[in-house]
Amino acid sequence: MRTLTRGTGTVYWIVLTGTLVLFTAAFLLPLVWVLLGAFKPPAELAQQPPTILPETWEPSAYVDAWNYMDLGRFFLNTFVVAIGAWAVQMAVIVPAAYALSKLRPWGGNVIMGLMLATLMLPATALLVPVYLTLVDLDLLNNPAGIWLPAAANALNVYLLKRFFDQIPEELLEAARIDGANTWTTLVRIVLPISRPILAVVSIFAVVAAWKDFIWPLLVFPDPAKQTLSVALQRFAPDTPINLLLAGLVLASLPMVALFLAFQRHILAGLTAGGVKG
């Protein structure tokens, strides 16, 4: 019996290790290929069979890509879009989630249900009506055309509400007894203890705005105001492949750095909402 148990445990760890290795390779190998591909000349990228490590290193490709595609302009455009989308979204979803969780307005459950029902709609189904609304409001080539639709994020409202539900009512009642109004309670009591989930929804908001392609393509017909994802696609047909890969790497670095800087808060926020406090 002991031998059978030991053999079962060995098989379990072999399967677990193999699965982890396969999943890690599936995620990392494309990233490594893009990163190393930017160091290769175009002829080496096109040769068959492909090389893993560059035979000829061209580290200047990153500088050339930055200058050739004027990436500084598009980084600034994307930064303005992402930060604005984050700020507007947080200004809307935090009070909404707090009201649904703690103020409990009449029909709050129905409102939350209708919000979650919007998650069942494909994003492409909303493109035409939202785009026509922006045209009527004259918001094309305006970052507000990205910011305002980004504020309507049912998933982040739900995540915040679930976290706020775990905050003890006694804590809020004590604040009210001390004379704190609703706004003061939210800002001084609820938000400081909600940093993990705020980090999670902030990362979701920034990453969504940073990597989005279809919506910025519609909102910014002016090439000078486009975001990185749209600009890189526009440059793709006439740009050497190694410079394009270098541009893709440069465009992804801020989001990778953001995740690495806040990964502890992200993991804490994802798990805290499911623990009854």
C-alpha cells in the first residue's frame, strides 16, 4: 500500500511539473521570440529554418524603431488615453460600487443585474451605437471618446462591490457615530482598506485602454492622435520586420513593468474578495 501511494504521488508531481512547464513555455516562448527577433536583421528573420538566437546581433533596432516610427508621440498619446480612462472609470465605478454595496438604494439588485447582463453582449455589438453617439457629441479625435465609454465597466463594478460587501458594517457605523458623512466614510475609511482591489481594477482599466485596438482606430481617424496599437498596425506594411518587432516590445514594456510592480497587490485583491471578513 505504501509503495502504491508513493508511486501515485510521483506520477502526480510528474504530471503537475509537466503541465506547468508546458503552460509556461506556451506563454513565454512567443515573448522570447519577439524579443530576440528584434535583434535579428530582416534577412535572418525570413530564413528557413528559423534561428533561435540571432546569428547577427543588431541592438540598434530598438533605437531605429523609436525614431523611424516616431514612437515617442504615440507613447504620449497612449499614456494620455490610458491615464484618463483610468481616472474617469475610477471616478464612476468606485461610488457606484459603494452605493450598491453599503447604501443599498431601492432596486439596487436589479441595477446590478442589468450591469452584469451587459457582460453577455459581445463588445462588437456595441461599436455602432456608441460610435454614432460619439459622432453626435463631436468627440472624434478627442481622448474623451475613449474615457467616457471606459467608465461603463460592469466587471470592475462587480469586483469592487464584492470587496466592499466584506467590510464590516460596524466599522462604518462607528465612523457615522463620530460624525463622518457618506463621502468622508468612503474616502477615509473604505478606500484605504480597499487598496488591493483598487490595484486590481486599476490594472484592468489601464491595460484595457493601453492595448485596445478597434475602438481607438474608430475614435482617432487623425494619424497624429492615434495610440500605439493603431500606429504600429499602420506602420506594419512599410516597416522592416525587425523594427516592427522592436516596436511591439517597446509598446509592451510599460504594462509588463506595471504588472511586476503591483503583482503582490493584484494577487491580494483577487483573493481578498472571496474571504469573509
